[in-house]
Amino acid sequence: MLDAMSDLARAFWTVAPGRGELREETLAAPGPDDVVVEALYSGISRGTESTVFHGRVPPEEYQRMRAPFQAGDFPGPLKYGYASVGRVVAGAAALQGQTVFTLFPHQTRYVVPRSMAHAVPGTVPAARAVLAANMETALNGTWDAGVAAGDRVTIVGAGTIGCLVAWLCSRVPGCDVELVDVASAREATAAALGVPFRRIDEASRDRDIVLHASGTSEGLEGALGLAGFEARVVELSWYGDRSVHAPLGKAFHAQRLTLVSSQVGHLPAHKRARWTHARRLAKALELLADPALDAMITGESAFADLPRVMPVVAGDAGGTLTHRVRYPAADASPA
């Protein structure tokens, strides 16, 4: 049973397009298979969360876009998010004191099934573990692309997902990897990740695999233009309710290009016999041990400031990769 103080929590809710507030709630008593988690950090994944925050999820996607622990319904009011890192403070004895990653919205304290609290490896700082969901998406995208040793791979769009895909592909033996973006400021991020950076007019052509993650029609057109004969172009962007111009004229047919989608909700068919979502997330967490990935965190603010900060982050089309939210428990602990 939680005590009178610890059964209270505060959570961030989107109450109208472009506007959020903190709400207090009383936690349900944990069951025998539940744990209570006190949040240390959470991450704002700018692409998807911006779409949700601005009320731009199409009605036909309401069900597919639900986060695992979402409260409320689209378009709002709702509590949304999927990148929380905290410490288990009650529940299963085996997890007591353990730092865990949970697909939970921005909230100070919460109750979840123990199976949904994923242990963060000791090699990964809690502050970096907020990237786990993004790394999982990037890993799935790399699998969908079928990247193999020696491939010439270009990633168009140096946002969070694009950067992480480039980092993963650059570690495949013999791969020639380029990260492409219109923003020269992304060159420093690419350098920190050890990945060559190119502007679109400088990018190499005749590529074996091109992954598109810019979220723009212009980026998709650029990606198609870089692909070689019978190459695969993988679309990682999600556009919400926006229409997208896909230039399927020009050399698209003559080049016999394959354009495929990648979405993290399903494992690729060739992985499903052996991989589960839990195994994939555990691998994503393990991959976060590299300190170079701290370059993906481009800002941090206190949880109490989230109603003011979220509109800024959600409206920043180019400057933000992942914004980290810090909770009072993080200030009281070296975790």
C-alpha cells in the first residue's frame, strides 16, 4: 500500500492543440504483479510528440497511434509519451531500487506491470536511457532496410531517428555511410557520432540503400534521387495528417526502385520467429552504452516547466533532436 504522500503524482496533459498543463492524480494501489516507479527523466521525441501536441493525428490513425499507457483520447485532452526512465520504489522485490525504462507519459510517479518495466543496463546512465524508444525505432528501420556488410547507405534527414540509424549503419562492417541534411548545424552531431555528413547537393549517388527520415516531401525527393539501380528506399518519416508529394516520375521506374515503409509497431517479417518487442527493446537499451550518443540530447528542462517548454520544443522544426525532462527525484539522486 502506498503512503498518503506517495500515492499522488503529477502528469503532463495536452488539453488543446498547442497547449498543455500539469495535472495531479491519485495512483491506483499496485497489484501483486505491479511495480511503482518514481520518474528520474523522460524524453520528448519531437517528431511524433509534436504531431500529437498540435492535434494532427488523423482520425483513422487514433487507435494505431495510442501509446501503451496513454490516458484520454485523440485529439485530447490526453496524456501522451513513451520514454520514461525511473527507479522502482515499490513492488517486486527483485526490481527494488532498479533503474528501469518504461513506455510511460511524462509523469512524476506511476504504477505499471513489472513486465513493462525494462531494466536499464548498468553500462547506460539513466539520463541517456531516455533514447531507448528512438533507438528501438532506428533498429527496426535498419532491419527493414536490410543493411548488410559493404553496402553504400545514405540516411536523408538528421533528426533523432536519422542520426541513430546512421550511427547503427556505420557500425556494420564495410558500410559506406553518409548522413544528409539541409541544416549545416547537424554536421557537428554527425561528427560526434562518427558519421560523415553531406548536404544534399554534395551527397554521393548510386546508393544501395537510402533511408528517409526528414519528414518532408523535399527530403523524400532527394532520397529517391540518390538511390542506384534497383536500390531500396525506406521511408521512416510519419507525416500525421499532412499530404506528401512523392515524385514517382523521372527515373523512379527506369531505376526500378523499391519504396518501402518502416514502422516500429511491428517487427520485420524475417525477425518475428525469434524476436519479440521485449527482446528488441532490451537490445536498444544495451546499444545506448556508447557515450557518443549523448550528442542526441540537445536540451534539458525541469518537469515543472513542461507546460512552457513543450510548445517551444514542438514548434522547433530544426534545432531539437531529443529534449530531456528532469524530475525532482533526479535532483535528489546521482542516478
